[in-house]
Amino acid sequence: MTTVTFPRFDYVQRAQLLAYLNKNKWDFNISEPEEKYNPEFVAKIQESREQERNGQTVKIKTEDLWK
């Protein structure tokens, strides 16, 4: 069996693809990725949001971004 990876589909696109595969009587297997998001990256985002809520942010002037 050949494995083909598709980007995420919405519900309608997924239903259309499954109907096409069933119509042509192709063997297929649908599997979800092991992890949807990198847990370390998610932890960094949550930490950043918590720092923002606590007022622990640093403001940088726009003109200083290009230095």
C-alpha cells in the first residue's frame, strides 16, 4: 500500500476525498499525526502570555527594530 500525506482538510473536503477513494475501490488508511503541536513551543507561548498578563513585557520602539 502506498502512503500519501495530505494537508489538513476541512470536513467537506475530507468527505469528498473519502467518497472518491471508496468509489474507485482503493485501499486506504487514515491516520492522525502523533502530536499536533510541539509541546515545547506551546509551553513557550503559554509562558509568554502569562508574562504579558503580569506586565512583564518589554516595549521596543519601531525604529529600534532595524538597528
